[in-house]
Amino acid sequence: MAFHALRRLLSVVSVLLAVGGCAAGSVPPGRDAEAPRPAIASSHAAPTWLPGDLWVYEWTSGKESGTKTVEVLGVREASNARYYVLRIGDVEHYYTDGLHWAAAVRDGKVEARMAPAQAWFQWPLVSGARWSGQSRFEHREGVVTHHDRFTVVGPESVEVPAGRYQAMKLTRETDRRDGDEYWYAPDVRWYVRWVGRRADTAFDERLREYRAAPRPR
């Protein structure tokens, strides 16, 4: 998700998400953009992720660029809670059922965590919905308290290397020099584009490929 300034875990959990998977590599090309695809799930409920679900993103940050691969490994129980575990590079990321980021684990050790988990989504995603949250971001360099404000801007059609998608645009505002815009597409069960800034560093991620694990019929 690689960004030199971001590698120092600058004050936000999304740094780990954005940086951890910025491993350059060869990936199959995305499909050509055509007509908008029908949604496979409603934005009124959190999607269900299955082991094998995989997303490949193209990212840029200043003069740098690369790819990021995110894969669902499975579901684990921790502290009497259920988490999705995703692999991004050599880091495992823990998400709640509502897609709230909770922790990053490398080689079996917690590298960073957010308490409570950071609420990037609140379901259902309804235009105009707003929520806020306060969390402690704990990592090896210290502890930072986050005061985040989220807004569902509304539906937008978004074109990325993987194609054109119908998405819901959301924003995150903070009291720091951080901010995010991201587009959740039910068709891929996650975001298809993410534009963010950490201090003087801006980045842009666009979906290049999505592979869904087989769903039970």
C-alpha cells in the first residue's frame, strides 16, 4: 500500500494499510472498462469476505508508484471477538465484521493496533450519514489519539483500471493534516479507489483487479 514518509507509521492506521502492501510485482492486468457492472451486494449491509478474496491496487505517491495486493486469509477469534485476517505484504491486518481496522501483526507480533477499532464504515451506507470516533493508535513509536469524522457523500460512478463501478463515496476528516476520500463498491466488497494525505504526502490507490473466492450457492 513504498511511500517513504508513510513507512514511519505516521499517525494513522491507514498508513499500515496503504504501505504494508506496496510490494512491487507482476500481476495480471485488469479487465477493460465497459458499462457499469450490476452490484452483487447491497451497500446497506457489510459485505462478507471469504478466504481467497483478493484485490490488487495500483498506487501512486509523488513520483513513486507500484502495486498492492490484499488477500483474505480467513477468520480468527481474539479477545472474544471475531476478525477477518487480511495479508498485505508480510503483514496481517485484522478487521471487524463491519470492516473496522483493529490491528496489524507481523511474524506473530502486534505491530500496531487501534482501540477501539477504527470505524471507516457504518452500515447501512446512506447518503448524508455522518459519524465520528475517537481511538488510540498504539504502535512501536508511541500512542496517538485519533479524532475522526466520517461522511457518506453519496453514490458516484468511478472508473479505475479494473473497470467502471457504481460506488458510494465516503470521506474522513481529522484535526491533523490527514484526510481521505474513498469509494466503496458493492460489486467488489471493498473500495475501488482511495485518495489520501498524510502531512505533506498524498497518495492515490485504484483497483486493478478483483478475484472473488467461490461463494456457496
